[in-house]
Amino acid sequence: MTVTDTVRVSVACSFCLKSTTEVATMVAGPGVFICDSCVAVCVEIIENKPAAPPELVSWERDLSDEALLELLPKVAAAGAQVERQLTGYVRKARAGGITWNRIGAALGMTRQSAWERFSGEE
């Protein structure tokens, strides 16, 4: 199984967390993914937006305590997926000979911080 196949199997929509096996199409971005169902919701939101100035439109409004608690593990799972993708990109950069100094600079951190976070060494 190639790296691409592994990524394809292990990703989920960054919005609804449906896996690639649960959706017809998954669009990949830099470390994030969106399924065809969530794209449809986005299109609906954009097509029905009010005439007021642009604003951030959230899918969740006025969440109850229970709804908020139900959402927390989904947000954590999305964050973990992004972290896995970032780690994969960093490892690919290292395999290509890019220095820890350049990787750290690209991520807005020191070389040492980048090494500690992504090297996998203690």
C-alpha cells in the first residue's frame, strides 16, 4: 500500500468526520478534507447568504451544553487528523533533504522545536 493509499483510507471530512468509505467524493486541501455532502451545505449557505456584509457563518449556533459536549470529540478528531497530515508533510520534507532550520522557519518555530515535535526521537 502506497502513502497515498494509506492517506486515502485514513482520512475523514474535516467538517463532519465521515470517512472516505462513507462519501462519494472527498476533496483534499493542505491537511484538511471536505466531503461532497459538506460542499453541498457550503453551497447552500453561500447561495442563501443575507445581503449584509460578509461574515463568518458557523454551522453550529446557540449550542446546548449537551450539543457542545457531543461536538468536542469531533473537533479533537479533526485536530488529530490535521496533526497527522502535518507530520506527514514534515517527514516528506525531511526525506527530501530539507533542514530542520527551514522547516522550523516555515512553521514559525525554532529548528529545535520542529525537531522535538516531528522527529519522533526522544
